Amino acid sequence: MISTTATSLSSSVPQAEGPLKVLLCHNYYQRPGGEDRVFEDEASLLERHGHEVVRFIRSNDSIKGMSRLQAARLTIWNQETYRELRDLIRRERPSLMHCTNTFPLISPAAYYAARAEQIPVVQTLQNYRLICPGALLMRDGRVCEDCVGKQVAWPAILHRCYRDSRLGSACVTTMLATHRAAKTWRKAVSRYVVATDFARRKFVEAGFDAEQIAVKPNFVDPSPVPGAGDGNYFVFVGRLAEEKGIDVLLDAWSKFSGKLKILGDGPLAGKVAEFALNNDSIEWLGQQPGDVVQKVVGDASALVVPSTWYEGLPKTIIEAFSVGTPIVASDLGAMSEVIEPEKTGVLFEPGNSGKLVEALQWMVESPQRMKSMRGNVRDVFEQRYTADRNYKLLLDIYREAIGCM
């Protein structure tokens, strides 16, 4: 599917000043997620500031009709994507192409289509797919960096890291090895965008050029009114999956008497539903629209983020900051970077439900500190995570990419 949305006119040649025409590429997942929202938020942000946005979209729903061999081949190189993007670029003459997610159906062929038409490429990295076939730097519930820096990520095949499939893992590993050997990541992409300094360091450790990687966090727009935080409950928002620490969360609530609201859906939904049925202190609300999530998080004492992987920078954390809600999170990756202990939240040992209980209990027993944290959290949001600040960072990245051509 290809669609265009124009809010202003721009020159037919790439330009670094004035309104830009930006080609945004995104491969939607079958289950809506954070990357999908980032794509949509950035498109709206650009349009609101007078730039013209051209969208090139694929959806993983179309994989259902493909054989495994066909899907594997397209992951490495999608010739149809290459041809369609070259035609689209010739017609629209965008200033640059910005990809949020190309996996699996758009494929790295997109970069070469843009390069063939002399259009700079920006790629957002919301996970660690380019250095880890499983995308999370996680295996068996723990952080794993066995494939980082390897020319061929063979441990991922051995351990079935992509969807617990040896064939699927081999496919993703082949894609990564092919494009590493071709120097695609270095030569075909002008700038990468990560959400935190932590993520930037990890990609540099894996061999990426530090000069190519810019840090730009996610944002919330419009800025909401801060919540009251008087609901007398904690809240979890996100995908109900192993890497999100669902087992840690549920185990903690088998020892903790405070109330918990869980918003989200995913592969562990059945486990969450059963646990909630047998525990009066837990309420599972399932997937909810944004305004409901905002209200529930704003009234919560704190957002609980027990993830066992590094995380990029969960939008749920930024949204909690926007309504003044402190965070109780694993002391891991980006969460350690953005949460200041006892100022904007509390950190606990990853995967340790007992330490999570201690953190929750500390918050319950520190009402005055909790009150001051709510103000601190909102201040951090206004300093770092507003749409205005994000727009300036995004434009700087675009101008740097255009200047590389």
C-alpha cells in the first residue's frame, strides 16, 4: 500500500532548508506496537510543521499467504519493494527517506532504491534487530549478547532465537550476515536514530560507526494535564510477553497486597487472566484506547516496568512522565538511564520479584517523596520529551543526512 499526504509544496529537488518532502517507510506488525505509534506520531509531527509526507507501508498480515521460503527470500531482498520505491522516488522526488521498520517485508532493498535515486536514508532503531536476530538481546529470560559483533550470528540459530524456530533464525541470520558483508549498514544508510545513549553504545560496540548514530527519544503529543495520582494502585501497560517481565510482575503480586491494574494484550494474556481471576488485588483491563490508558496511568501511584530486556525507550515510560507518574523499573538498559532513583522513580534488580516488592513497599511507605517525585517527573517530561523538542532534534538529523549526500 502506498499513500501520500501533502500539506505544503516543496521543491522537486532535495533541500536542507525550508519545508521538506519526507518519504516515510514502515512495515506494520500483526500486533500493534510501539514502533507503529512512533511512525504515526512522527508523520503527524512533520505534517503539522508544514512538511510534505509520503508514506510507503507494508503489513505483516500479508505473510499469511506466503510460503516460508518466499517469506525468507523477501526478508533478505524484496525486489518488488526496490522497484516500487524507485518509481515512487522518481515521481515524488523526496528530500530523504526515513524508515521506522523494514523487517521483514520491506527489506534492506529499500535503502538501495533510495541510494540509486541519490536520496539519503535515515533508519530508526527501536530494537536491536541489526545486531541480534531475536531483536531483544535476550535469551531464556536473561540478557544475551552472544551474537553482538559476530560476522555471522550462529548462536541465534543454535538457540532458535527468532520465534523459537531454527529455520526462522537461520533466515534472519542470513539477512544480517549478507548485508553486513555487503556493508549495507555502513554505506546505504546516512543516519541511524536511537532513543537513548545506552542503545547508541550497544550499536557502537557491535561495530556501527558512532558518527552515524543520533540520539532522539520518543515523545508525547499533545502534552496532557498531569494526573492526580490518587487512585491508590500501581499500573502495568504494555505487551504481555516474557521480555516485559510478566512472570516477575505476577510473582511479585503473589507477595504484595497493593492493587495493580494491567493494560495490554499478548502471548501471556491467558496467564495474566488466570492470575487476576484468583487474585482480588489485580485487575486486567486488556487493550485500551490511548485516552483510557492516559487516565489510568495518571491516577496510578506508579507505573511498573519489570522488563528483562534492555528496552529501547518504552513509550509507556514517556507517557507516564507526561502525566507526572513515577516509575518502578528494572535497573537495566535504557531504564537505568532515564530514571533517577528516588527522584523520578525506583529501580530494582532485574528479574528479582522480591526486590520489586521491596521497591513497591518503599513507595507505599514514602508518601511525601512520592508527591515530590510526581513534580520531578513532569519537569523531566517538559525538558526532554515534548513534541517541540523532538521536532528540532528530528530536523537536525534530517539536515545532517541530507548534508551527507
